[in-house]
Amino acid sequence: MANTRALLTCGIAAGPFYVGLSLIQVFIREGFDVTRHPLSFLSIGELGWIQIANFLITGLLLILCAVGIRRALNGGKASTWGPLLLAVYGVSLMAAGMFVADPAFGFPPGTPEGPPAAISTHGILHFVAGGIGFMALIAACFVFARRFAASGDRGWTAYSIATGVVFFGAFGGIASGAGGAAANLIFGLAVLLTWSWLSALSARLRSTVAG
């Protein structure tokens, strides 16, 4: 089962890789304001290739992890839909990297304030990919919560439900146009929570696979 452990290690690494590389860019990209701009805006501009690569690599790591989770669960609740939903999220990350968001809200520097006057096809596809991926991730939280509840693991049941609820609320606030610094920061914290959950889930399942 060594290959399975390696696949699950991809899931452990995916979150720190994505968050770490994004945070580095937050500090080095001129004009980027985390209270006004989503992390996907880092794909725009001269250095946008860094975040595009981040999306592609992280998405691939998550897809590989989903294969590992499928093997580790080996039947029972969540063994089909859990890995499938996480794989959908991985594909959505890769799609979000291939279809870049439109410049807006003053980023990159020189871009007019406010939303774009017209949304391009790749801009629409970027947000569609993100929406599908986020909903798949939220659903995965509840699918795994059901498995942990069936096994009597109250801690992981609560952790999974809380992650799904918090991320659903944060995503709903952004999607509804609530905007604002507070909503953006809350969404950013929710993203950190979901990546932490994914890494912890991968580590937990990896511990059940013989080395």
C-alpha cells in the first residue's frame, strides 16, 4: 500500500503548498490587497503565471489524493462520493488556472476601480469552475461527516460539519455580492479552514494504511 500512502501525502501537501505560495504573492504583488481582491486575481498580470501554476499543481495533487482516499476507504460510506467530490474540486482548481479572472477593482495597478465593464468568456469560465469546485468541496465535508458519524467518531464528525458550514456561509457571502473587507477576510479564513481539513483528513487516512 506504499503507493496509496504516497497519494495521500499529496493531499497533506496540497493545502500548505497552495496557501504558502499564495501568501508569498500577497506580499510581493504590487497593488494586491487581500481585503479587496480574491486570491484568484493573482493569476492576472505579468507574474500571474505563478498563481496559474499554483492552481494547476494543487489541483493535480488533490486529484491524486482523491485516488488515494478511494483506495484507503476500501468500501463503505463516502468511499465513492467522497473521493469523487474532492476530485471535482481538484479539476475545478486546474480549470480556474486555465481560465483567468478579468482584471477589476484596481488590480493589476492601472485597472479601473469597480467590476469589469464586460466579463470575458474566460472570466465567466473561471467563476463557473470556482463555483462548481466550492460546492463539491462543501458537499464532500458532509459526505465524510456522515461516514465519521456512522463509525461513532464524534470529533471528526463535528470537524467536518463545521468546515462545511463555515465555508458554505463564507462562500455564500461572497457569491451574494456582500463584498467588503470583512467578507473577504472571512472567506480567506474559511479557505484556510478547508485546506486544513483536507490536509488533516489525508493525514488521518494515511495513518490507517500500512507502510
